[in-house]
Amino acid sequence: MPSLSKHAVNQAGDESVARVLDDELTILGYKVPARLSILGDVGRENNWNRKTIFKGHSDPKNQKRNRGIISWQGTRLKKLNSYLKQEGLLGRGDDTELRGMARFMHNELQDEYPDVYNELTTAKDTASASNALQKYIKYVPKRPYNSPDPDFKVRKNAVWAKKAKAMGLGQPSDSESTKAQVQPPDSEATKAASDS
């Protein structure tokens, strides 16, 4: 793994953040490139640290208050909090609130960023998925905040996504694996079956 700040990766709040989010994103139907890219972005935004996710932090560029898995702020943060409150999840600081944030992100992408959602859900690789996510999350992809990466837009995303992959996350779901295993019928077998 590239040494982004080994300290940051080693001090990651909790690997269970990535496990919970990968599970929820799988349930929501996201494929491997999108899930790995999202997990990378969540790591870049908050080091998978529950305190940072639930309590929030200050944006290093604009000094605005952020909260959540992708550091929502302003009107978007108000909408997140309203959604979580309506679902009975606001302030729980647990896995169900994490899952709620993933569902809010899913809904926000579909409703407010349909082109980005389409680009993300049809991405064939992590580079395409990460490019889509940058349009949604709206982070600064260059110095002094980030440095480029060919597969995950920025290096910090790559480090966290590779950590997730090393944990066994971002793997094909059962439905993806089944689709990959389905083979077209053998023409000899099909012919023999139709002759009988």
C-alpha cells in the first residue's frame, strides 16, 4: 500500500465503518468499482473514524462544518440531518446511522445528481467511478489537498480503497458472481435437447 500517512491509515477509527458501508452499498445494488471508490472517498474524507463521521469536522478549504460519511455541509447537511431524524437515526452514532447515511447518499444521487448516479452505477472501473464521485462530493482533487491517482482520482482515495480491498471488501456480490458464471448454452447440448 502506498504510504499516504501510514499514521492516518493505522489510526483509522474503525474498519467496521468500511464493512458496514460495503454491506449497505451492496444491498443498494452498487457494483465493485463504485463500492471501492466510495469506500476510498469515505476514508479520504474522515479516515473511517466514527467520531469524525458522527460529530463532524471543519472543512480544511472553506472552514465550514461538515458531517457524515462524505462530509456534507450547508443545505446538503441540513437535508442529511432531516432525513436521519425522520428515519429515527439522527444522533445514534452507530451502524444503523451509517447505513442511513449510505441510503441518504443513494437517494441524493438519484434525485439531485441523476447523471452522476448513472455514471457511477455503470462505471466499469474505479477510475470512472471515482471521477463520477468527485462531481458529487465536490472535493478539490489537486494540491494542496490531494495528489492525483490514475485509478481512484486522488492518492488518498486509492490508499483507503486498497485497504478495503485487502480487508476482503468491494468484492463481487452473489448476484454479480452469478451473472459472471452464467455461460451461453452450448450449441451441441441445445441441439441435442431440442432433438429429443
